[in-house]
Amino acid sequence: MAIVSIPFSLPHLNLRPVNRFSAMASASANGVATAGVKISEGEGSLPKVVLTSPHGSEAEIYLYGGCLTSWKVPGGKDLLFVRPDAVFNKKKPISGGLPHCFPQFGPGAIQQHGFARNMEWSVVDSENVEGDPVVTFELKDEPYSRAMWDFGFQALYKVILNAKSISTELKITNTDSKPFSFTTALHTYFSASVTGASVKGLKGCKTLNKEPDPTNPLEGQEERDVVTFPGFVDCVYLDAPAELYLDNGLGDVITIKNSNWTDAVLWNPHLQMEACYKDFVCVENAKIGKVDLQPSESWIATQQLSLS
């Protein structure tokens, strides 16, 4: 069944297009004429957008992969995690932060987690609303994507930084003359102490546990009020609630709100990544079931991460 465009506006924000510029122009520019939004050189000399709030919070988003790699709250603490083995050379996706999984989540007909996380996004809008910096990124089909997924599409990714929250809106539009289907997720890495980290809000959800056999997930139901990470964890929660609570084990409780991300995924690789597994957990908003879009139709999902 096709899912049509869903009207949505983030709280207290009335966004409008302001500055439009390509990724190439952004990379060569000294800055963007919007308060709290600037372009700078990141790791590997890759261009990144830096958002700063007058309240002291900061975020960084790389154009490569449209990947949000850092969210610092007032005081400078970064609540996101980038793996020590992450590379910034465009030869592989950035490992950490909020990578995009589109148009495929997990393994399947095309490369793992799709291609959006290893393509160059461009900046199309920026604005400052009551001190909150806002930037919108765009990804469109090109020969690289069409070689593995032959459809015309537009992805718009809006990021809004507040004093103690960061919000995103992802809009996928079918710009082709034929229908297509996709799955998607935000593969969010949170800084954490894995032995003390836990998630509340998932009790009662149907689960697909990939821990015994990733190719044949075990169906079940979550019976715990508080879900922990005692070892290797790779579990899908279907029809998850719109609000979850992550205790990162480092003294922070992060509220994860969403609209239209119908599912959630918890992941920690344990000894498969012995060098860093103790320092992060992934709590991902996802759309596991296929979204069907007719030509000109859109699908929109939002996420808000806030510090309690």
C-alpha cells in the first residue's frame, strides 16, 4: 500500500528556504550567511556543516553520507560516537554518528544498508529560527545509485539544533515515472558505557532477534521493562513506540522521539569489535517493512534526540 506525504512541522519551527548552494560551492565557501551555520574542513579534508547554538550546543554533519557525526550539549559532552576505525576518505561509509540506511536496511539485493551513506549530499537550505540553526541536505539519484537501484528519487534531510535536543526530518520523494519500494533507518551510535547502558519503552514489542542466527531471526516478544546489552545484541523491535529512553551509563538519559519510524533496532557487536564495543550502543529508528511510493509521492519521518 502506498504511503503518501505526511504533513509535519517540528515544534516551534516554521521553516522556509533561505540559502541554496551546491555541495561543491559549500565545500569551497568560507561560511554560510546564516547565524549558527557554517562550512568547515573536517577529517580527511572532507567538508562538514557545523551548527552552533547560542546555548552552547554544537553539531557536525559531513556532506559525505549526510552523516551527523557529533552532537555536543552545553558543557561540551558529545552524546554520539564515532568508531576509532572510522575512515574519512570516501572509500567506505563513516562508521559512527547517524549514518543513513537507504534504500535498503541491512543485507539484500544491493550493498549492505544501501548507498545513501556513501554518496555526497548537498546543502540546499539553511536558516536560524529563534536562535536554533537549521540546515537541509539533499540527495538525488545519479549514475552510481542507478547502477544498483534504477529509480529517480529525492531525499531531503533537515537537521535542527536546540539547546538540549537535535531533531531530524527525512523526506523521500519518488521523482521517477514508475513506483518503487524501499526500507530505511538511522543507524544511530550513542556514546555509552555498555555495561551500564539500558533502554526503556520496548516492553511488549514483537522482536526479531538476530543474535542466534542473523540469516534466520528468532521471533519473540520483549518482556523486559529495561533492556540491557549483556553481550552481542542485534534485535529488531516491530511497531515500537514513538518514545524510548536511553540511559547511556555515563550519567545521561536521552529521550528518543519519532514520528513514522515504526520500528527500532538495538545493536552492539560485543567482541566482534573488541577495541570499542564497550564505548557505544546503537539505538536505531527504522522502517523495516517496505515503503511503497507511486510517482510524485513522498514519505516523511522525524526524530528528536533530547537530553532529559
